[in-house]
Amino acid sequence: MNRFALCCLAALVLLTGCREEVSGAYLVHDKGEVLWLQIVRTPDNHLTAQLVSSILKPDGSIEHGSVSFTGAVNGENVTFTGGGFLGIASTTLSGTFNGNSLTLTGVQSPPINLRRATIADYQAQLAEQATRSQAVISARATAEARQRTFQAQQNFVAGINQLIGRMQRFDAEADVHLGRFPNAEKGYEAITAKVNEYVTRERQLAGNPNRGVDRSQLYVAANQASLNTDQMHYQGQSLQSSLETNIAPLVREVTMLEQGCRQTGPIRADLTPEEVEAHRGACDRLLSAAPTFHQKYAAISAGLGHLEGIYTREKIAQASLLETGQRLE
């Protein structure tokens, strides 16, 4: 009888202890977060707890947090109070535990359902979360690299189109200037002829003391005509400066892109078929427009060089005539 009573008492204590023993570690997890709760119960039914959270963010990073709670247990009912859980300054949790499960409410709906777990279970969930994190980061990096490639290709095609527009504008302007060059050459020669005419008339009046004023006027007119040569020359210098400042860099850019477009190897392995086609189309347009552009640039450069020679020749001739005219005054 005593043996039977002792057995019943032992069973009762065991059952009661199993029902009320809340101390231990609990785990809840999903694809986004892992919560690890460790509870210690004191003999006076007070509780201390530590909740560790690992939350997977949309960018693939993992945000770790930890918050301490104090509480109490009454039968199967528990309450916790702490601060900082899920960004809330002060938090009160209440719930029940039953064997291997612990249900808490007070922070979010639906309730949090935690299960008893070992440190190995917790570490396994952290490892799975880390794998998901790396997958998100890798996918994000791949998407960003693809976007950079796409944007670079868009910029390449847009840049080629803008470049061709600048080339075509130069081509049109070059035609205008090339049409003016012959007249400019004739203009230099016409000014020299005019200076020669004034000096010739001045020479005809030489030795006539009554025509001194006329000779002076002729010399001034010859000088003024020669100044017109410099005015024409300034226009040519302005065009030469614009060519060197604005068009020469364009020529270098076009030449560099031509070399790239003529490469025989694959364009880029990470381009889609549509992007490859757009790239090749842009290159074809550039290679088609480039010969005319280079020809016009060479013609303008040669024309300006030729005019510079004409200016120098005519200016020397005019200086000689003005020197003669000065002696005749």
C-alpha cells in the first residue's frame, strides 16, 4: 500500500512538473524570420526570457535583434513584459504553454506559436535563412548587373545616334563653307588688285605738286582695302578655331567608335539577341555615315590651309604695294 501510494505520488509530481515546466528554448520560423526564445523559471514562478530575432530583409540582408523579458507563470498561463520587440518601445505578451508548445499574443495577430527546440534546431534554421539570404543577394546582384548592361547598351545606341546627328550637322555646315572658299580666295586676290589700283593711280599722280592730297587719299584707300583682308582672315581663323575645338574631338570619338564597331569578335556574351541587333544596327549607321564625315572634315581642313596660304601670299603683295604707295606720297 505504501509502495502504491509512493508510486501515485511520484506520477502526480511528474505529470504536474511536465505540465508546468515552462523553462527551456522555443523556436518559430518561416521564410522571413527566425525567433528563438529562451525561458528560465525561478522557484517563485517568476520568469526571465531572452528573445533573439533574425529577420530576412527584402534586400537579402539579415537583421539581428535581441530583447529581454520578465514575467510570471500561473499554471499554464504566462505573461511577459519587455521593451524593443519588433520596434515597440514597451511590450506585454501573454499566452499559454502546453507541453512542447508556447502560444503568445499581444504583439501581432495571429498569435505566435513557438515549439520547444534544441540549439541544433535553431542553428539549422539560421543556416537555411542564410542560404535564402545569399540567394536573394545573388539574384539582386544578377538583376542589377543585367540592368547595368541594359542601360549601357541603351546609352551606347543613344550615343551613336546623337553622334551621327552631330556628324550630319557638320556635313551640312561644311558644304556651306566649302562653297564659300573659292569666293574667299577670289576676295583676297580682288583686294590685292584694288590696292594695286590705288597705288597705280597714286604713281600716275607722282611728281604733280598739285595732286598731293589726291595721292594721300589714294594711299589711305589702299590701306583701308588691305585691312579688309585681315577682316576676312579673322573669319577664317574663327572657323579654324571652331574646327579644332569642336570638330577635332568629334573626329577622335568617331574614329574610336569605328574601331570598336569593326571588331570581329562577339559583341558581349551577356547581351540579349535584341540588344545585339540594336548594337549592330547602331554600328552600321555609324560606319555608313563616317566616310562622308571624314571626307568633309578633311576638305574643310585642306580648304582652310589653302586659304591661309592665299592670305599670306596676298598680304605680302599688299604690304609691298603699300610700301611703294607710302614712298609716292
